[in-house]
Amino acid sequence: MGDTITGRCYSVCRYKVCHFAVLSLSITFQELLSKTYIPLIREVDVMTDPTGDDVPTVLVVVGTRPEIVKLAPVIRNLRRTDALDDALVHTGQHYDDELSGSFFETLSLPAPDVSLDVGSSDQSRQTADALAGLGDVLRSRDPDVVLAQGDTNTVLAAALATSKHTARFGHVEAGIRSFDRSMPEEVNRVVADRVSDWLFAPTSTAVDNLAAEGLTEGVVETGNTVVDACLRHRELAAESSDVLDRFDLAADEYVLSTIHRPRNTDDRERLRTIVETLDSAPYPVVLPAHPRLQNALDELNVEPSGSLRVVDPLDYLDFLALLTAARLVVTDSGGVQEEASILEVPCLTVRPNTERPETVDAGVNELVEPTALGDRLRRLCARDDERREMTGAPTLYGDGEAARRIVDTLVEELEA
């Protein structure tokens, strides 16, 4: 059966996380309750228990492309066990089909059970819309567990919505820290961890970060599910993707770049420096355009005329094929830093800090400012010996069994 759900939110946060929530949800209470902030939600089946049994239900919440990629192994493991039921909710934070919609098919995942069209409004509205919509989903489906991954507004909304429900919350990729509270993602991580019942930490560093904040109960070191995803799909990407031919590229003779962080896209002079540097690189540079980046480029009125090729968003297999065969990658994405280390591709990260310090400590990733990017990019393109020194750490984030450990933990504790 199909019902149309509308969302309303009557409170933003528990007392213990109110300070952090206000940082991300700078919106008046009256505005939050107004129709302007009620998300459009597609008609979906809202049956609470379609199986009719008493098996615990896990509600998996995604909203962006990286979340879909990293939670796909968890979803597959959930569907292999008879001990748990599962349902999938997509908030629609990534609203472009190439950014998320096509990923379900590419990754052989079923379509979401619930889709919330929160879209790309400013961060406060986006978070409020997701919070309101997820609140309605929790009331209608009444799951036992909610799982979300990472540091997006979707994760923040899922954590806060669950804190007002009887369900327990599991945060996949808990404990990673940049220690930079000017980044919305850092606030989202901290808040999500504070209200989590299970903190699935990808590394020992993440475990230590949680302990330093007084969080020791419910912590499980699992490895990172990005390893599970990369190992499953890299051979398929190499066999099935024709992206190198489409872009007329040769393996090891191009640079892949991704730029989307507000620090780089909202500062126009910083972005101009990055774009001009990539455009003058000694090898072709492929830059898939995240909507935030494309909007910024349009406003900047920059037309690359050299090495830089700005392309439409890519599906996961095409992106994985490009990354695997790249000479090096220039990024500001945390997930790409991880994937580059797994695939042994040297990485330059255009940021002053990173929540993936393991990659820097291992020597496979360097933090660079835009003004220093050109010299480092040209040197790495020219020096094979230096590039080889930035490889050799494919197991920083685990053995590819993170998703199994997460699901095994849930089964064991829910059956207890």
C-alpha cells in the first residue's frame, strides 16, 4: 500500500547535544514548523512489519553517493541473515541521479523502500527537512535499529531523529576527527557519536578519539566498509567500464581530481587558484563536477582551456576505473583519500587538515594548500620514484570484512 508522508519536527536536540545541533540547525522554531521546511516525500510503502514476524528490523539511512557505496556491503550482509529484517531510506541529499540514483542499480542494490526529496537547499533547511521526514518514517515503521554512515547532514538528521525514538542508533565510521569545528562535517560526526548506541570505528585511531571524548561503551573496531566496496568492485570496474576510452585517456597518463568542500568552492580566489593549477598540469586532468563545484565554476566564469576537463558526475564503476588507473589524484574528499590508499594511487589533498590522518602518517597522502599545489603536482607527475614512495599501504582501513563485523555485532547483541 502507498501512503504520502509529510514531515514535522517539534524539537531539535536532546540537552546533551543541543550546543552542537544549533551550530548545524541555525533555523527558528517557527520556520522549522512552517510548510516551507516540510520535505516532499514520495509515496512509499509504510507497512511497519511486512514479514509479519518478530525479527528485529534495521533501518539503513543513506543520502549521498559515498554513503550508498560504503553501506552497500552492510545492506548485502543484512540481507544474507535471517536474524534481521532491513529497510532502506534515501533522504535525497544528493539530488542528481548520477550522484546517487543510478548507484543503486550499479551496486546491484534494490531501490529504497522510502525516498525523501530533501534536495540541495542550504544546510540548515536540508538538515531540518531530513530530520522531519525521518521522524515520520521512524514513527510509521518503528524499527529496532537505525544505521547511518559518515558525516553528512543525513547522518546528523538520522542520529537526532533516532534519539527521539525507541530505536537504537549505530554510527558506521564513528570516531574519525579532523578537529576542525569550522567544518560542518566535523560537527555532524561529533553529534552523531554522542547519541550512538553502537560506534563502529574504522581504525584504532578512531577508537582512541572516542576514548578521549569519554566514549568507550558500544565501540567496535570494524575496519572501513570502503575496503569491502573497493575489493568487490574494482575488477568489475576494470572489465566493464569504458570510461578511459570515452575520455580518450591512457592508464597512468592522467590525473583524477575531485573538489567539493565549501572551503574550496565558496572561497572564489582559492577555487580560482585550484582550477588554474589543474588547467596547467603536465597531464590531462579529469574533474567530475559535484553540483556545488559546478555552481561555483559558473559564478566564477572560468573556462578551462588547457589540461583540465570538467565532466559530468560519474557512476561508481566509472569513477573506480578512473581512480585505479590514474597517475595520481587531487582531492578534498575524505572518502577518495581512503580509496586512493586502498588502490595505491598517490594522493594530494587540498586541505589544511584531514580526518584520515592514517594516510598522511603512512606517506600515501599529502596535505597541500592551493598555492603549493602546482609545484607538488608537477613534481609527482615527473618523478616516478617519488610517486612509488606514496604507495604501499592498501590495508590501512582493514581486510574487507568490516560489513560482516557490523552485522555480526547487531545480530549478537539483538539476540542477547
